[in-house]
Amino acid sequence: MTEDLYDRDILTWSRHQADLLRRLARGERVNGVDWTHVVEEIEDVGLSELNAVRSYLRQMLVHLLKVRGWPDHSAADHWRGEIGAFQADAAQRFAPSMRRKIALPLLYDKARTQLKGLQYDGVRPDAWPDACPFTLNQLLKGERADLEDRLKEAASESQNLTS
């Protein structure tokens, strides 16, 4: 029955399991804890939080690249606002144990790939750095203007290396 409830109505299942676990924590003897799924769900919560932080960081990078690529576009202020929102959301959900599981070079590459070939009003973007110029701490805590400046400097350095 528990297996069926888990597949049929996870909200009801989770409430029931939470009630059983609370009773167990109070020292009551209970039957019916669906340990297999409880363990899976607990693991999934952590993974979901990690994926949320990764997503916020990637979206932050996308918007930083947009501002760098099209600094004079009419949407640039909107993109700046989005950077702040994504940064706040990432910082709020970030946990220190996530640090080793966040690969900024990969997120940066995904952000660049997302924007590949994109033009705004027929304009190609200004150059972007080849490698991610930010640390995780900078993305989570840095001032937006400082991040924009760092991206601009890194783009100039990249262009100088290829010239």
C-alpha cells in the first residue's frame, strides 16, 4: 500500500511518512515507514538544492555575458536586475558542502553555449573570455558592477592573447 501511495500521491505519502517519523522520534513504535523511499527523497532534496544553485549561477553567467556582449542594448538594465536576483537566490540556497560539486568552468561553458550565435537587433556580441573569470565566492558575494568589470578585463586579456 505504501508503495502504491508513493506512486499515486507523493504529497499524501510524504505527510504520512513525516507523521510516522515524528512519532518514531518521540519514541513510539511505528510500522509502515517506507525507508527505501524516505532515504531516496532525502538524497533528492540535497541534489535538488545543488541543481538549483547551479542553475542560478549559470543564469547569472548568461546575464553577465549578455551585459558584456551587448552593453548598450535596451535590455541591459533588465539583465543587470536579473543578475542580482539570480545571485541572491544562489547565495540563499548555497551550502558549503556544495562548493566541491560546483564546476564553474562547466557552468561558464554552458552559459556561452546557450548564447552561441545569438544576436540582438542584428548585432553580434562583444568578445567574451574563453575561460570563466570568476571564483565561486565572487559570484555568490560580489558586487554586480565588480563582476561586470572583471568580465570586461578578462575579455580584454583573452583578446590580447589571441592577437
